[in-house]
Amino acid sequence: MDKQTVLCNTSPIIGLLSIGRLFLLKELFDEIILPEAVYKELCEGSPAHQQESNEIKEWVLKGYFKVYQVKNAEMVRSMYGKLHFGELEVIVATKELGLKLAIIDENAARKMAAEFLVNTIGILGILLLSKRKGFINCVKPDVDKLRMNGYRISDELYYQILDKAGEN
């Protein structure tokens, strides 16, 4: 996979921040776009997450993340309830910008993205791709940290990922 521009949802960024691997997005993609709703979710959170919020703002200032305002806000509003605003904006913005890939973890959002012909990759796919490209040596320690941090990864998926990574 050549480097490309992607849209990213909130939870993969939070997960990567929690394990100190946010830099992988810069290594793997030319441009990472955050719809406004995602940016707000990341930066208008609780004071307990001020450090993470500041890191996101710094990435925007440095140009690593670009913030995008969805043009078809009416479509997003009309679909709200099926998904959250951030997930909906990721899908709609991906289509608006003519992009092929979005970084989304939630199953319902990935299913809707597929209905819109948007390919998705999640945080575990990011870790696998990073290992294949040589940016990390192992995925297991990161997947273990994600689970310890409360990231929901079933035992079945955990072993599938380790198997795909050749770490089982």
C-alpha cells in the first residue's frame, strides 16, 4: 500500500495516543484528515485528558492533522442516531474528498462505511501494517497495552491479530 490521504475517527487516535504510537499515522499516511466533529471530540474532552488534547492541537498546528468541515452537514444530521457525528463525518468526508480509506474501529461504523464503498482499517490493522513496513518490531506489546487501557479486543480477535503478525 502506497502512502495516501486518509480520514480518521476519534477512537483510533485515542488508542494510539494511549500506547505512545500516534507517530505511526505520520509514517503510514501522507495526510491525515480529521472531520470537525472528530477534532472537537478529541479537543473538547474532560480536563483529565488535557495532555492528549494538547498533543492533537499541536499536530494540527504542525500540519500533521488537517481539520475538514463536511460540506453535506444535512446528510450527517439525517443519519445521526445510527452512528455518532464523528463517525458519520468520517464516512461523508471520505466520499466528499474522493478518498478510498478511513481509519475507523467501531463495527457499526465500518459496516456503514462499506455501504458507502469506503474501505476501512482500524487500530489493529494500523499496528499490523506498521510491523510489515518495519516501523515497529512486534504488535503484541501494543495490543496488550490497548487491552489494559480498556480497549475492547475479544480473545478471538486478539489471537487472530497475533497470528497475522506471526507472534502466536
